[in-house]
Amino acid sequence: MIVRMVIGLVLTAVAFAIAGRRLWWLKRLALTGQPAPERLAYAREHVPVEVKTQLSEVVGQRKLLKWSVPGAAHAATFWGFLVLMLTIIEAYGALFQRTFSIPWIGHWTFTGFVEDLFATGVLCGIATFTVIRLRNDPHREGRRSRFFGSHTRAAWVVLAMIFLVVLTLLIYRGAQENTGVFPYQSSGAWVFASWLAGKALHPLGYGVNSVLEATFILGQLGVIMAFLVVVAYSKHLHIGLAPLNVMFSRRPNGLGPLEPMRSGGKVLDFEEADPDTDVFGLGKIEDFSWKGLLDMGTCTECGRCQSQCPAWATDKPLSPKQLILDLRDHAFAKAPYLLSPADARDSLPADVLAEAARPLVGSPSDNGVIDPEVLWACTNCGACVNECPVDIEHIDHINGMRRHQVLVESAFPQEAQGMLNNLERKGNPWGMSEDRRGDWIAEMDFEIPVIDGTIPSDVEYLYWVGCAGALEDRAKKATKATAELLHAAGVKFAVLGPAEACTGDPARRLGNEFVFQMLAQQNVETLNEAGVGEGSGKKVIASCPHCFNTIAREYPQLGGNYEVIHHTQLLSRLVADGHLKPVNEVNEKITYHDPCFLGRHNEIYTPPRHVIESVPGVQAEEMHRCKGKGFCCGAGGARMWLEERTGSRINENRIDEALALDPDTVATGCPYCMVMLGDAVNAKKAAGQAKETLEVIDVSQLLVRAIKLREDAAAE
Ligand code: SF4
Ligand code: SF4
């Protein structure tokens, strides 16, 4: 017993010392990041939300279970390890007393049964993981594998270790049965796995079973301690870090608004910013906040983000997983530099100094950590953030780096320069005159009030038309259809006309926070003057999901608070309340494309579908990638204004999926999507791959066809 006890305790002490040293180093590294006081404050002030999130995301494995088979395997392994804590207590107890049992519950048949059940569950889990990994072998599958770029060898080592944990457990429990010291001796076959192991070992006799009992208790503790060390030094660090990362992630889900630009933890106001002392965006690894560094350490390398990324799917160099791993590798390699006192850095080894000198964003020839092609390929679609089981915030990191590139380095794709100039000079990306915003109004056959000052008291809605809706020919059709429907339903609305300016979304998503703040402040002033602020009882209708997201969820960062509704939400309500009655049959097969900034970023999935389904005769069919798993059109993240030079085109990839359903119409709820998908359809028509009658329309255009008088429709 003494030898068993000494070996067990020495093993434990050594493992804890090695793992503890690593954790201490990781903590010091994380604290070299910038402060993030808002994360701590939120967690402190919203304890019930945090508890609920931990229960659902960590204990309930909510995001993991969205992928049924791997999710179930992970849940079985995770829950198994929680339950197997009891067996670890029993193994330690057996070091000191051979007949040890956990006080009170330690002889219950139920306890023994549950332990065996979950041990078997863990075995099933790792068997499933083995199959998944073999089927997705990156060496065979290449980029199609979600494990492409992950450290697969370490993953196999960990799977083997988990198997050994359960194997040693069952062997020592089986041997305990045969030596008569098993705490669940009287439970018989209820403790089924141990009972079976006992039956298998029984022929070896008491002596051999005694040796097996002692050896495999130590073996079990040895494997667990080795596992502890491996966890501390590998991607399996997520076992400890995931609950922390989930706790401090941006609520509700890291999507929707971008993080405001911060310097030293405080939100940066350009009017007060000091170019000598303030940090503009993320230009070095130490410019990331501790939460950013925690993100890097928490990545499990599962590749779920990569598998959903439209840039990766179309052969661009951007993989959200690889981006996080590259940042993590750089942070770890630069750590000796970051953790050294400033006056001792010059004497660090040459390789550390070389790592410290690497530009955060730079081409491979400049030894950059993140290739600019990677940085600019992102459409901000949110698929990565939505999928990530440990709540990593890829978009904020990407946009943080873009901010530094634009504001400090002036290094961004030059084709975007025209758009930025147009925004600064004319308040819209096309550089058209402000007066042109009213052109579509003149084409309507009823009057639409244009607000001059304050919104009239009898008008309930301000219709925020957006630049595309007012100035782009295809999007203008949707604007007019929406206006017509509102008019038909008797909704009182007004528009801002020339007083409306771009919300600033393309500038912000490109990284130009300066232009964004300029436009946003101007619009907040206009909206406040119009009297549509919070508490006014007035609502803002936005047709463009980018405008919707910016006004509803980003303007509060600048003090502008408004009740914003997307036009599909309002149309859905008007149909449901009987104010709009779709009576004309539209005998078409229609598939709906979820705009990322309406769907994933703002979780508006049902209203546009409700409108489509309300139209008689429509045969609605979903594409495989829909709702939360919807595939981007390629326009977000200011990509609308950038060339797509690498790989295949995202919009064509999306349309190929629609074409597989052979629809008559592709409907959507976003002017950007209409333009991108419309271009893709035109390209497919030119190549003879799509029927000439196929069109891309807004949901409002479909509804207008269904409520118009038959003669009007025929005339049209
Ligand atoms: S936001 Fe979309 S495009 Fe950007 S990295 Fe994530 S998945 Fe890829
Ligand atoms: S970032 Fe999240 S989804 Fe992507 S590999 Fe890491 S843990 Fe998985």
C-alpha cells in the first residue's frame, strides 16, 4: 500500500507542477493583452445570464449538438468525464485504503451503474471520433476536410489517452471485483462493464488480480496525470479554457454589431484620440485584448468554422481556423519577448527577436503572420462565429486588423478607395448626387412624405431606404414594391430623401472607423432631429439588412437608440393581420436565400419565409445551406466593393446550389444579395447554365404581385 501511495502521490505532484507551470505562463501571456473591462463588468453584472449560458453552452453542449453525430460523441465524452470524476476519487482513495468507497453514495448500485454507463459512453464517443477523423482525413480529403490545417497527430494522441483512461479503469475495477474490494461488489451485473471485465479476469486467480488491481489503479492515475500535462500543452487546453471563453464572450453571440474600436480598454473617440499614445486597431499581437488572446488559446481546431466559411469553400486562402491558429502560434512564439522586461529584450535569443519583428499583417515575402489576402477575403458573414463551439470572435479580430491596416498603414485593396471617397464626399458608395435619392419617389403614383425637420405626428414609420434601395436600379424595384405594399396596407410612413446618408456599414466593415463614425454621427443627428429616437413611439423600417444591423445595433454605440424593423418583418405582420391579402396565384417554384446580416447576425429567418408562403400557388423549396447555415452571397464585409481575384466566385457557388432545385425565382431580403445573386444568374445565363426566365427578386416584389389587381399584374 505504501509503495502504491507514494508512486501515486509523486506522479500527481509532478504532473500538477508541470501543468501548473504552463497555466501560470499562459495566464501571464494573456495578461500582456489589452484590458477588456467591459467583459468583466458584463459577467459581474449579469450573473444569471452567465449561469444560463454555462448551463446551455458548456454543460448542455448546445452548439456542439447542432452537428448531431460529432455533437453526440463530444457530449458523451464530456459528460462521461464529468461522471468519471467519481472514479478518480475512488482511485485516489484506493491509494490509501484498498476498500475505499465514496462516503454515502459509494456503495449505491446506481452510482456504480452510472459510472459504468458513462465509461461506456466515452468509449462510444471516441470510437465515433475515430471514424469521423478517418473519414475526414486531411491527407486524403485536402481542403474539403475540416481538419485540414489542424494538429491531427496531437488529436490522435489524445484519443488514445482517453481510451487508456477507460481501459485502465475497467481493468482495475474488474480486478477489484475478483479480489473482493470493489465498492459495488453487491451490485452484480448492474455495474455491467466492470462485471464483464471481472468475468474476463477471473480465471487468472486472486494473486494476479491483486497485482492487476494495484498496477492499473496506478496506471489509471498515471494516464490521467499524463493527460493533464498533454491538455496544458496542446489544443486540448480548451477543456479548461472553454468555460472561461464562453463566460467572457460578447453577448448575445458575438454577431451583429462590430466591437467599438478601443485603445487601452476605452472606446476610442476620434475627436479626442491621441495619435502618439492611442492604439488604432490591431497592429501587433499585444494589441489584442486578453479576451482575444484567450480566444486563441481556446481554439479546439475542430474546423467547424472552416467548413462553413464561404471564402474557404471557394478556394480563397482565408480559413477562420487557420487565422486563429496562426495568431496563436505567433503569440506563443513571441511570448518570451512579451514577458521580458523592456530592458532585457535585446538579449533574447535571435529566433525570439525575429518572431517579435514579424509584421502582424504582411505578405509571405515580408514574413507576415496574416497574409493580407486572408484578411481581405472575409465577407463578415458570421458563419464562423455562429459555428464555433467555444465562442471565438473571428470577425472582431479580422476587423480589428483591418482597422489598423486602413487607419495606420493605409494598406487596403485600392479598388475600395473610390467607395471611401464617395462616402466622404457624397454620403453614398456610388458617388451619386444626394438629390438622386428621391428619384424613385417621383416614379410612384401616390405621395410619399419626405421629412423636412420632424416626422409628422400621424406618421408611425420612417422608411430608411438605404443607398442601394434609393440609387441602384435592381434594388430600387424592391424599394418601390415595399412602398407600394405599405401604401396598400394603409401604413403611414415617410422618408428622409436627400437627408439620408450611408449608414457607414461598408466603411466600418472595411476597417475605416473614421469614415464610419463621421457618417454615423451625421445620421444619428438626422434621426434624432426627425424625432424617431427611443421612446418616441416611431419606428424605423430598413430594407437593407446592413442598414438594419447598423442602425439598430451599432448606432447605440454612438448614443443613437431606435426601434428598427426589417421590411420583411413588417410585411409578414401586415399579411398576418389581414392588412395585406395575397390573392393572386404565383405559380412558381421559389427558393429563399438568407442574407447573412438578416439571418445569422440578427436571427430573422421566419418573417420572409412567412411572406413567401402566404402567396397562393408558390412552391417554396429550401436550399440545403439555409437559415443558420445559409451561404453568403459574397457582398458583406465591404467585399461588394472589392475584386474577387482568387478561387471561384462566392455568388456563383451560391447560385449553383439554387440552380440544383431548378427554381423559377430566387427570393431574398437584401439589396446586396439581389445584386450579387443577380450578377451570378446573369453569368450562368450567359454560359447557358440557367434558364432565361430565372430571376432574383426581393420578397416584397413577390408579395406585390400577389396583391395587385389582376389587370395591373397583366399590364405589368
Ligand atoms: S465571417 Fe464568414 S467569410 Fe469571414 S472568416 Fe468567418 S466564415 Fe469566413
Ligand atoms: S475557431 Fe472555433 S470553430 Fe474554428 S476550429 Fe477553433 S474552436 Fe473550432
